[in-house]
Amino acid sequence: MSDQQATIGRDVELEISIAAPPEAVFEFLVDPDKMTRWMGTSARLDPRTDGEFWVKLGDDATAAGRYLEVDPPNRVVLSWGWEGSEQVPPGSTNVVIELAARDGGTTVRLVHSGLPPVEDDKHLEGWTYFLDRLGIAGAGGDPDAETPTEES
């Protein structure tokens, strides 16, 4: 499913490959029903410049920000943060997700910038988990039925 490469510093950078075209993968970044297949339990998404981005990940975690750029099916830029967080409040960091057609599928590159250094590892772990789920969902699978493996 995906080969992940990662670096951390003040930015978290990840890249995965998904066996689906960019047009199909893009929908998982802007459609609330598709978003919650790989990330969160509920979502309010308004995928236009300055539109709302809100995803409830659990009882005590809600990501919130705004869409800063929406370029179907190539790129989404979001402001990002966590409701109730002093370290990473809503809209305090940026997430850039770029999609490129490659080898009959899509390469997804995510860069999360502006994180405080103490948040790098947590966000790397979180994005790794969720991008694995995106890889499964984007390729037509059920992330809740499949467990990402090191070989995928």
C-alpha cells in the first residue's frame, strides 16, 4: 500500500504512495464522509479558501483550522491546530498536502510546518498512522478492517 519516508525537525514531512488516481485521493481531503473513513469520527469541511476545517478525532481531540488553498486534484493547504491546546492552538500551524500522479497511482506528500519542537514526535506518529489509513481508504479498502504493516 504505502512506502513511507519521514523526516522531523520543526516540520514533519511524510510521503506515501496510494494505488488510486489523484482525483480519487483528493476527495478524501475535502469530502466529510470520505475524510472520516481515514481520519476522525465526524468532520465539518468547507473546501474553499478560508473555509472551515474541523475534524473530531476522539472524545478529547479535535483538529481545527481553515483551508488556505484548494487546488483540485493537486494540492490542499490548511491551517491546523487542536481545540483546547496551548502548544498548538487551532490554526497555529500549516499542513500542505500535495498529490502527484505516479506509476498508475498517487504520491502524497505531506508537510506539517510551524510545530513547536516538543510536538514533532507526536505529530509524526499521528500523521504516520493517519496516512497509512488514507492509503488503505484511498485505494478502496477499509482502514478499520486492515492493519497497516511494515511491508505495505
